Amino acid sequence: MVGKEQTMFRLRVLPFFDSIHGFYVAQCLETGSITTASDRETALDMMDELLEDEISQALKFENLANLYSTPAPLEIHKRWVREAELYGTTTRPLNIKVEKVTLDDIQRVAEVEFARPA
């Protein structure tokens, strides 16, 4: 049996509107990284760029511990699951710049999965 194409890094992001502060937030569950912006799409684009840089650095220095050292709080994980179950998810690839490690045999190095908005 042949398996389907796999991704080396599959990260999940919870985008939401912070009504107290009046801006959009995107938080990565696995890394804990956070971006904020005045609109949802900009917050997600900024998260893409941040995760691309963080993954590239982790690969360059062969240090995954730093990438995963501060995951999001459990409440964010629970909220992502609830929203993903209710509204589904959207996945898009990340563009990883690999300087030190050769990953030529892996077609899709990384992708990010966003919970869809309500």
C-alpha cells in the first residue's frame, strides 16, 4: 500500500478577533507564536512569514527544541479544536528556506492549518 504525501511540519493556527483590544490575532498552537493586525488576512499572512522564518532557523541550526519550546496555552488548543470541528480548516503551504539541511526528497516541507472563522 502506498501512503499519501506527508508534510514534515504541520502547524495549527487559531485566528480570532480580540474585542477588548480591537485587533485580529493569529496564534500558533505548536510554537505559541502570535501575530496581530487590523484585519484577519494580514494577521494570517504575518503568521505565515513568522513561521517560515522560525522553521527555517530551526532547520539551519538543527534545533527543533527552540521551535517548540513555548506552545500555546491549553485553552487555545481546545478553542482551535472546537472551531475546527464547527467550521472546518484551511491549509496552505509555507515557503521554507533551507540553508543547512537538505530536504530534497520531501516535496512539502511545511504547511499551516487555520481554523475557519465563525
